[in-house]
Amino acid sequence: MTTNTIADTYTAVWNEADPGRRRAAVARLWAENGVEFTDTSAYHGHEAIAARIADAHEQFVASAGFVFVRDQNAVAHHDVVTFTTHMVPADGGDPVWTGVVFLVVGEDGRIERDYQFAGGDAGTRAAVAEFLVRLAEGEPDRIADLFAGSVDWELDWPASGHPAVPWIRARSTRADVADHFRALNSFHVPEKRGGEMPRVLVDGRDAVVLGVIEQTVRATGRPYTARCAVHLTVEDGLITRYHVYEDSLSVAQALAGKE
């Protein structure tokens, strides 16, 4: 399906009154193990997603007289499709609810992950949520797909760098982003990656992720822990700024085998 077809079909399913057609539309749109995330809940698989849509239809469309429409702003980047939706009175009027839909689409064209966020910073929250998912999965190219072609990248580290941590250097492109995370994987044991559940603070296009890095050095088997903060800016569904504030000295010492 094209970007607009996905957006149109997705929006239409929330207005569909016939349970059979609605269920068939869910099967066409979402992968069997697809999941929809809202601010407070997660719905896994066709049955849960269909039940969620049926409840929303009964509450807002059938009973309250609203319909769901979308803005003509759908855009696609690699495996991501994002657009804005509104709930408006069926007989006309201003929106009573607005949200941003952020879809991760599989190779078969069906939705694997569906994020819905309400409010002016919804698009930022959706992009950051997906970034954290891909960061945990550790696939460099899929992480890089969430970044713009040109990235404002900054780590607090001397321009000359450090031989123990070659990935901490200037970056500016999507290819650089993939190389950064590929280098991280090569120097560490991905299976032993850990850390606390990050906190995410959002203000419009900007987000700050506060977390703790736990890594194990591949060459020495030595684990280390470092607190960090990441400032992200999201524009049109893509990350355009990536500024990292971390204890880079502790990281360098761990990689160099120093206490």
C-alpha cells in the first residue's frame, strides 16, 4: 500500500460500523503479532486491536456522533509512516481530539507497531518511543532509519577523540549514525546490555532521555555503568538532533582497562 492508502485505510477502520468488515480491515492492516500503543495501554494481536477499535467506535462514533478524519500530511521514511488524525463532529465543527499516529510497517506492508499520542508533542513522543525500542534491539541500520539525512550530532568529548572509544567522534549523516551504533556493538557484548528504564521529558519537538548505561567490554569482559542524558529533536517524524551528555571518561577508562 502507498503512504496515503495506509493512512486512509487506517483512519477508515475507526469509522467502520460493520463488525465483519472492521475485523477484516484489522487483519489487512496489522501483522498478526502487531501491537498498538496508547499513552496508557498496549494492545497485542488482531483480537485485542479489533476489540479496542470496536470499543472506540461504540463510544465515540455510534453513540456520540463523531467521526475520525486525517490531515493530508502523511509522510513515510523507510519503514515508518506518520500522520495526524482528528475526531470531529459528524455534522461538522472543530476537532475535539487530535493525535499523531506513528506506524512501523513490516516488509509485507502491514503494521508491526502503532503508536498513538495526543497533544502538540505527540509526534516527538512517538519517534522517541520507537527509537528506544530499536536501541534496545541493537540493530544499527534500523536505528539509523529513524534519523534525518543530516543530523546535528554532539558528544561532550575532545575533538581529537580517544583511541579506546573510537565511536565517540563527530557525526553528521544517517550513515554515520549506523556506523556509531555498529561500533558500539563491536566493542561491547550486546547480550549483556542493560540499564534502568529511561525517563523521557518532552517539550514540543524536543525530548530529553535520562538513563543509565550498563555495558560489558567485549575484549576484557569488564562491565561498567554510566549515567547519561540525550537531547533529541524530532522534525517530520525523524530525529534531527542527537546530543549526548554522559560520563565519557569512565567509559574510556573501562575500555582502556583502567580503574
